[in-house]
Amino acid sequence: MKVKQFEFAGRAKAAASQCNMFFFCGPDEAGASAAAATIHSLLPDPGERIELSGADIKRDPVLLGDEARSSSLFGEKRHIFVRAAGEEAHDALKNHLTGEGEACPVLIVATGATDKSRTAKLLEKRDDALVVMFYPPDMRAMTGTVRDLADRAGLRLQGDMAERIARASGMDQRLAASEMEKLALYLDAAQDRPVNVTREAWDAIGAVSEEDGFMDIVNAALSGRAQSLPGELARMEATGINPVTVLLAVERRAAQLSQLAARLGSGSDIAGFIDGEKRARRVFFKEAADLQAQLGTWRGPNLDRLVARLTSLHRKMLGNSQQAGTLLRHELTQIARVSARGRGRS
């Protein structure tokens, strides 16, 4: 079955008990990954976690089915998690569906795929499968998500605290959830003993804000500020910011640019368009100037190439975590140079 993004929260519990195949896709990788984590937490007995990459199951299309029907060493329950790109999982999933015997739950997060993809169509009409496509949240939606996460953790957010946490989390639901867990532990909060979150508490343990954190790296790369990028990357290393966190922020910005480019269409008045998005609160006012500059660069084929390069980089970094920082520096430097050279024309 296929459900809308806004329906997922209300149907997740039932799906976790009814389905054993889950396909989460769309441009919001953070939202899709958070959905997979939600399903995992709701599985009656998730057991051992077996992780496969999209490249693994594309190279060996029978691997997924074999693993799903294999028993763990001690006969315990298990589930399979696959992080794929585009249609990498299609052939493996097609083989899996023709297999016989009981299979464990399979959760797939497919960056770059959509609910109209061939892979999604294999599952969308099955009662034992769930397909959901996730779009990047705007500030209003992410602020609501932060408030929901806070309520579940026994935290009361007042004033602009929810929006502040949303920005500091880079619009990433996983990071926001982690921040709520840290705050609840720090304040000894729970649903049966809620606590107000003060600015002092957030400042004490909260994530590095966008202004002081990794968004300067994102904007330096995508806006073509090649001369300032080395300094920003050096600061990343000095402050211990995880390179994968920075990459996720770049991917979210690319997804946001894709959404904006789709709404802008063939229009040429980017400044007017961004101003309208800002007034509609779909764009945070502090990000408007950067988004205007980047949208002038990354549209059409250039944006498609950017997304493809980021997807490839993500796969390389996950497969070689020790070299993640080096891979990120090299690719962001190349992106900044392309952007600086004639506004992304290469």
C-alpha cells in the first residue's frame, strides 16, 4: 500500500504489525530515515539488524531474498535495512517477492527514488508492503515536528524555541529527535513530569547553531565562494563536526533547491520569487539571500548533476568512513569551483 507523508504517523503502528516490506523514498533522506527508525521501534520483535547497501543487492540480486529467509546464528529474529540510491533495489526486491517461505521485515531507504519509481510500483498495491515518499519540510512543518518530538519527551517549548531548534538541527528530523533526547535527559523530563525548556538549557547542551556550525560550509560550496571554503572546512575539522552531518546538510539544501526550482519553473525573476516564498514562510528570512544566489546557479541540468554527485558521494563516504572528511573536502571544492565558474555553467 502507498500512503501520503502526512498519513504516515497515524498509520505507522498498524503498518509495522501488518507489513514486512517498507520502501521510504523521496528527496528528504532525513525524513525517510526517521520513518525507518519509527517502524523499527514499532516492530513486535525486530531482533538482529542486517545492513545491506544498494550497491550490494544490485550487484547480487538474490542476496536480499536469501538474507531475508535466512536464520540468525542463534535462531533469533532479524530484520534487514537497505540504504539504496534510485532503482538499485528493484531487481533484488523483484526476486525477493518471488521467493518462498517466511521472510523477515525489510526496510529500504532509497535516496533519489520516488513513489512513481519501478521499485515503488512493485509494492504499492500489496497489503504486506508500505510505500511512503518524503519531501523536505519547510520551516513551519519542521517547527511542528520539533514540537511533537518535544511533547513526546516531556518538554515544553515556549516562544521561538521550536523554530530555533529546527534551524540548529539543519531541518533534520533525526538530529532534532536526538536533541530532544539530550534535553530530556539533561532536564530529567518525561511525559508524566514535563519540564519547560529554557534558553539556558538549550545553550548548555544544544546542537551547534546553523550560524555557528556547518551552514557556512554549505553556502560557501553551493554559492561558489571557493576562496572561503578551505577556511570553513578547516573549522569543521577543528570543531569536530561530523563530515556526514555536513553532507546531509548539503543534500537537504539541494533538495530544497529542487523544490524551489520546480515551483519557479521557467520564471526568471528569482529575487521576486524568493521574496514571495519568504513572505509565505516557506523560506527562512536569514536564508533568502543564499537561496536566491544558489537558485540562480543550480537549476535544470546543473541541479540534476549536483544531486547525482551528492548521491554518489554519500555512498562513497558511508563505504569508507575513515576517508569521509577527505572525500567531502574534495567534492565540495569541485562543486564550489563549478559554481564560481560562470554561475555553475560547466
